[in-house]
Amino acid sequence: MARHSRVRLADVAQLVGVSTTTASRALNGRGEISDATRAAVLEAADRLGFRPSPFAQSLQSRRSNTVGLIVPNVAHHFYATIVQGAQSYLKEAGYQLVLIDSGEDAEGVADAIDTLIGHWVDGIMITTTPFTAVGFSDLLNGTPCVFIDETVEGVGAGSITLENSEGVALLVDHLAETHGHKRIAFLGGRPDRTDGRERREGFLNAMARRGLLVAPEHVSEGEWSVRSGVEQTLHQIDLATPPTALIAASAELALGALAAARSRGLRLPDDMAIVSFDDPEVGALLEPALTAITYDTLAMGERSARLLVAAFDNESAPFNDVRLPVSLVTRRSCGCEFDTLQALKHAGFDDPRGRVTSPSPS
């Protein structure tokens, strides 16, 4: 037999001199078969390099041992890390991950769901939600699913999201209590997204709890992009009474805010403090280093995969809304002291001569 030919179950059965049914039972550990026959079949399968067909196995077990993951931008660090966390758990659990980059539009997400269901995945993890609960229910048609960084109440096994409101409250409290800011503005993302809605609500609630007034013009929203951060920040700077501090609801918005403030010649944090809900990879290397809310994105992917796999064996389990903790990292963009040199050394970024240079403040 040529080495490139696919070895069939019939080939194993023929070598041993048994029926394909007997060979199948021996390989699956089922049925009443003598130890000698089972050993002979296993030895023949190993000698021929026989691998059971995943499709045939899925027909018998109604499981494909594959899980789908839909992300809007696989190149984004946030989603790439979620993929890494999910795949790490799924590999240990015996599942293969099928990844689709759908974009954020409804048609792309619908096509991704149809494609995954057509490939018999056991379940789907979804990170973007352009549909209502009814719309997702129709598309999924009973396929188990988990939402990541989004919540669609009552659909699927549940969702894995962050403590969005708590994170923004930590930023408000730090700016007000530690640095005395009262005129704080909020740069938001899309209000139709769970994170955009909850972070905006968290800001308003935290300001109200502290008795701080929020002028309507100090709350803005847009896309989750650097460009939107620039546009929203320029709007805030040009107000008759500009804020003394900005809270950006994402890393992209924060990077745009920093760029806009520098384009107007503002000294940071003296003229304006800027803080971020997300902590970008380069947050500690920016000038000034960015104060931010940080969290474990790997854990988001891992917990999402774990929740989905658990749902395969308990389809009647109630909807599970899991909230992951967040924490505050203080740096110089809010006015706190921060040693960039020490941060680089702690992260292991020594140069070949064993030295690290800290960027000079502007």
C-alpha cells in the first residue's frame, strides 16, 4: 500500500482477519470481544497508521470535538489573547478551535455562525453582538454558545464580561480623591455594546455618588478607535469650560486622547489628566505613562471555553453571567509618581549591555 493512501478500517480488519464491525468495536472499546482479538486489532491499526475518521466518529457520538470562536478583528491584541486563552483550555479538554474573523457587521457575524454550524461545531463563542436575543436564537438554532465581553440575556449558556462599572468607578475615585479633580469628562464607545453602555453608566453613577456634577457636554461617545479618541478629546479641549481630567473607555480612545492633547500643546498631567479603562501593551512606555484599568484577558478566553464545554453536558443549566475582576494601575498620566526605568527592568527589558534608559519627560 502506498504511504500516501488513507488507511481504512477495512484495511485493519482485513489484516487481522475479522469483520469491520469487530474491528470497530475493538478500537472503540465496545462489545464483547476477546482480549486477543482486541490486541490484534490495536496492533494492526498501529502498524498501518490507522486514524479513525472524525466525521464517522461525530456521526456516532453526535460530537465533532470542535468549538467555534467568532471575533471582529483577530489582529487586535485583546481578541488575539482571548483566542490564546480559549485554545489553551480547549486543547487540554480534547477540542479543536475553529476561528472566524467576522468583522462587526451583522452580515459577517451571521455568515460566521452559519459556517460554523455547517461544520458541525459543538458550540460557539461570540465576541460581537449585532443582533437581538431573538435574532441570535434564530441564527444559533439550539447550538450552545457563550458570549465574551458582551451579554445577550437569556441566549446560550451565559457570558464572560468584565466588571465594567466597577473599573470606571475606580478611575473616578482615584482622580477625585487622590488628585482633587471635579471636572471630569468621559470619552465613550458604542452605547449599543455591553462595555460601552456599562462603562458610561459606571461613570455617571460614580460621579453622582461623590456629589460631582457632570455637564452634558463632558460625556461623549463614538467608535472604539484612535480617531474617535482624537475627535472626542479635541471637542472637550475646545469647550468654554474644558475638563481637567479625561476618562477614556478603551485603550484606543486613550491613545487618541493623548495624541489630541499633545497636538494642542497641553502638558500632561498638569493641564489635563488622562486615564484609560484598558491598559495597552505599551501603556507603561508612553509619555506620560498611562494610568489604566487592567485585567486578565487570557482568563476571559479560558473561562469562556470552560463555560461552553460545561454546557455540552448540562444544556438545562441556567444562564451564567460571569464577571471578571479588574484593578487600577497608577502611572504618570494622572499625576502619580511612576518610575519607567524600574518598570522596564521589572518586565525584563534590559538592553544587551545590561542597561535600560528611561524616556526623558517632555
